[in-house]
Amino acid sequence: MKKSDFNYQLPEELIAQKPLAERTDSRLLCVNKQTGQLDDKYFNDFINLLKPNDLLVFNDTKVIPARLFGKKQTGGKIEILIERVLDAHQAIAHIKASKSPKAGAMLELECGYQCEVLGREDDLFKLCFQGEETLLSILDKVGHMPLPPYISREDDESDLTRYQTVFAKQQGAVAAPTAGLHFDDLTMQQIKDKGIATAFVTLHVGSGTFQPVRVENLDEHLMHKEYFNVSEATVAAVQKTRVNGGRVVAIGTTAVRALESASQTGTLKAGFGDTDLFITPPDYCFKSVDAMLTNFHLPESTLLMLVSAFSSYENIMKAYQHAIEQRYRFFSYGDAMFLSA
């Protein structure tokens, strides 16, 4: 398949610019991956679609306030987007500036903080934040939530909580695992009360998740890397679910990528590291995921290709067209899909 196969025309007004009043207010488009049947529901219906032996696997990554503003010593304005935290003081980042800073340049940030440009790593910059205060502490004080490029407004106070899942724990993402944004504390308790098992993986979502594929031949695409961690406890939970005849329901494509990255030998194994797994139709065989909750994804994106591999290209493109006709809300703060048999 080619990149252009995954293009679709989305009216701009369907791109959700803000979250709804309540996390659970979103609509839910159910797609039967075997028959292609579509059902319009609401997210509050989701718990009723689960079966007693199902396992929900969530991504517990936590979004860091990764966007910083400042200036070069020459006075030129800069915008920094942290891509990955390396240690207490160093990070890899994108820098927007009229002219790219060179190695050795000192960048001035808000509240007197400074960082030094150590050098380049392809299109990214390696930065060292000065002083005794840690990078994460500096971000907490002067960083802004890294809203996606298709949200055409500045971040505000509400994004600190709403662009974050209620179960976020492991700091390191620069984009939210958006399927998880639909869950509130009450829903998590209802899942527990119903006896539905839950487990967690970690995948630190990078800004590359928003980048469209730039080559027509998918075999030539260079996939971005993201850190993942799948624990022994999660592996055991998946194995128990299999024995009991339940479904492994991944909450979001990031949970899918973590589970599938840990399953490349054919069997799910605990482990951690960087993954550049690129899942495309029609030949990918899913090894650890039976159903998926996901948001709607950008045209020509790797995530649209992933869900097409899961529920078939024909089913997904039909579902997207239906969602557009029915005025669903798209992308990070938008509505959800449940892909299952």
C-alpha cells in the first residue's frame, strides 16, 4: 500500500480544539473488525461493551510540560520542544528559531533559566540545562503543555489536567495517549466494580506521532523511536486473560505498540527499550491485542495505518467517512472508536 491510500479530506471545523466539559462526554463509534458494521454510541456505553474476562491495558505515561519559550543571546526569539529527557539536566529537543543556534550557544529562558546547546542529532538539538535544579523541575515551573500542532490556540490552565490521563504516572511523554483521556476516576472505579481486570504499560509518546509519512513507498519510511516498558505483571495478566478466554483490550494505539513491540518473538515478554515498530496493512499479524479503543488519527499518519492493519483498510476508511458525515470530533480532544470483533 502507498501513503496516498491513507489520505482523507477532513473539514477543519471537526478538529476538536478543546476538551468537552466532562471526559466521558465523547461519542464512540463501534467498528466490528470482522463484518465492518458501524454503531454510533457514547463513551459511557463502553463499559457495557466489555466482557467479564476482558483485560484493559492502559498506557501510564505522563505528559511533561515540554514546550519552553526564550531567546538567544543575540535577542532572537526561540521555542523549544523537548523530545526526550536524557538525564537530570540533558535533553534532546526541537528548536524553532529564525536561525538555528550553534553548539556552545547559551539560550535564555523564562525566570532566568539557561540551557546550552551541546550539538545536533539530525534535526534535533542536544541541550544541557544549567544550575543545580533538575530539568523536570524547570519544566514544572516555566514549561507549557505541548498541545498538538493542529490545536490552533495557546495552552491554558485546563490543559494541565485535561491533556493528561487520570492514571498518568511515568513522566516522559510529550504527547498524550489520547484514548486514555476519555476515562475519569468514576469510570475507572466502575471498571473495577464490574470485575474487569486492568494492567499498565508505559510508552513515552514522542512528537513524531504527529508527523505524516513523507514517502509514498511505505517501505522507505523511517519510523520514529519511542521508549516502552512492559512489566512481568502485565505479561502475567495477559497470559491469565488468554487462559480464561478473555480479550486483551488495548486503550490506545500507544498501548498497542508497547504490547506488540514486546511480542516480536511471537510471545509477549517483559522488557523495555526503544521501539520503532511500524505496523501497516495488510500483512501484519497482531500477537497480543484483540480489541482496541482509539481516537481518530491524522491523514497519512502511521497511527491511521496501524488501525487499518487491525480492522482492515476498507473498514477503517469507511468508518472515517461515516464519522465525518456524522460530525464526530477528531484527534486528541475528539471522540473515540472501539475496534473489536
